[in-house]
Amino acid sequence: MIYFDNAATTKDKPHEVIEAVSYALTHFGNANRGAHEDSLAASLDIFKTRKKLTELFGNASPSHIIFSFNATDALNTVLTGLIKEGSRVITTVTEHNSVLRPLYRLKRERGVALTFIGIDEGTRLDMASLENALQEGADYLVISHASNVSGNVVDIDRVAELCKHFCCLLIVDAAQSTGSIKINMQQSGIDILCFTGHKGLFGPQGTGGIALNGDFDIEPFRVGGSGVQSYLHEQPLELPTHLEAGTLNGHGIAGLSAALDFISRIGIDAIHEKEMELANHFLEGIRDIEGIKLYGDFASRHVGIVSLNLGCTDSAIVSDVLSQSYKIATRPGAHCAPLIHKALHTDSQGVVRFSFSYFNTVEEVDLGIRALKEISKHLS
Ligand SMILES: Cc1ncc(COP(=O)(O)O)c(C=O)c1O
């Protein structure tokens, strides 16, 4: 299988990730649940991973890295734990359901007011509308750094500057940018960032987290065992314990730790450059296909996602032919991002998403180009 579905999850992982998970499975006890060697080994590995993540995100303290099981879990924890009754929240039509559904629930249950920022003709976020909405007053902005449909990357420094100016707390969904685009929370002024471990970070599924750039009053979504202060009726207040009830995915975090070493060895800029080389090579090869429609602003900052349609053919059909006849994995449909599909008028057709990773090759991309050309010829 040629795997071009890396925005869903990266399938090819660095070999050291597999080795680290295997080592953890055979050597780790339960972190923070004992003083014996095997428990301490797990605790130390988890602490080291927090430290690596503070370096990745440019936030100050390992205690302000909270582990979760994916970006959805992280976003639910932050949005549900932080946003109070009657708050005003700005978000965008580019958001994934992992942002939209918690916000819709907050609207229903806490009377939270939601404002949605749209995209312009060129599929970019409408920055003028965002500035106007911030000027009118908002408590929170929840925004994805990179769209999982168009692949467009938001100018997060400018967004953070605006949020600071208008005193709005900035929560970033970095599910599609982490590992591909450099992020420095302190330099940019991002307050809270949610990430997932299994996409651009090349870690195992079941890993992800929250990076906090400061102290925020987040009510825990989940309470329970913490390994410390067991006689308290409440979840201990100190971080990260406050937001990490229950046994962590220590085995997955060990894999994530090895993945972070891999990323630091190769360098995020080199990873991004390779992904973009592949995406641009693909774009060059397919641009002239008759009836092709492309969704995204490829002249601006982008991640390795190319979404397209062949004429009016249902995206599920194209993706299915790619899979069945060419053994090429892509993702059709709505990608859990309903509002951007409405904005792009692709809500009934969907789009076929190709997403490239550092581990793909130019030869694979050439096969993808050839397959699309043949399918297009066959359709017409
Ligand atoms: C932009 C965006 N946010 C959030 C998520 C949710 O990530 P996870 O499935 O790891 O919870 C995704 C997953 O595709 C995504 O693309």
C-alpha cells in the first residue's frame, strides 16, 4: 500500500518508536504508583518526554505539559474545563469536530455565545473578520493552526498578537501542524495548545496532550487516581496531576519520546521541507488534469495536504478506486470538518485528501499522479 493518509495518522513510524514501545511494554511499571525500579523507570521516561515537549513547544515548565490520549481528549479537557457560563467564544469554519462538538455542547449547556470566522475566496482565513470579532469583544479564540482539509497554515504569530491586544485567551488546535511547523508558545504568545501524538509527531495512537503557557483555571474533566494525596476528596491541585487522573499511556509515551528524539535529530524544518517537496511535486503533476479541482492556497504557508476532486465525481468513488485498483491510501468525504466543506461547497461531494509524510518518496508520488491521470481519463 502507498500510504498518503498521514493527516489521519502517520503509518510509517521511525524504527526507534517501535523499539521504545516494545521496551516499555516489557520493562515499565505504573508511573507514580510505586517507589520500585519499574515504576520509577516509567516515571522518569514520562518526565523526560514532558521535558522534550517543552522544548518542542517553547513553553516553560514540564509540569505544564499535560498528557491526554489524543487531540480530541486534550481539546475536551481544555474547552469543557475552562469555558464558563455565558462566555463569548470566537472560532473558525476550518475547525475539526473535536473543537466544534465541545463548543456546540457548551453553547447548549452553558449558554456560550459562538462566533464563526469564515474563509475568503482563496480559502484563507478571513483575518479582517477575525480582527473585527476580537474588537467586538471575546473571552476565548479557539483556532486550528493548520486546516486538515485545505492544509492552509494560519499566521499564528499575528493571531496571537491580535488576541493579546484585545485581551482574548488563545487556544490552538495544533493537531495538523505539530512536528511539521515550528511553534514557540512563549515567543508567539499562544496561551494553550492541544496536540496529538500519532500524526506529525510519529508517535503511537493513544498519545497527545496540552501545553500550557501559564496557569489557567481548568476544572478537571476526569478525576480519580493520582498516586499522590490519596486522602483528598478532590483531584490534587498541582499540575500535571490536576488534569491527569488515572494511569497514563506510559507505553505510548515511551514511543512518543523516541519519536521526539527522531524529530529533533532530523529537524522540523527539514521534515517540513521534505513534505512540501512531495506535495509540490504532486501538485505540478496533477494541475493539468482536465476537470481537476484543488482546495487550498498553495502559494502561502502550507502543510503536506493536497485536497482535490475530479470533476463532479464523488470523492468516495475516486478514493475507493485509488485504494482498490492502485493500492493507494487517501481519505475522501468530510474529514470531520463540516463547516469548511460547506464553505468550499463540497459538502455533498467531499474531497479526496492526499497527505504526505517525511517517509513518502517521489517515486510513490509519481505513482499517485499516474493513477489520478488514468482515473480521470477513464471517468471522461
Ligand atoms: C485539525 C484536527 N484537530 C483535531 C483532530 C483530532 O485528533 P485526534 O483524532 O488525535 O483526537 C484532528 C484529526 O484528524 C485534526 O485534523
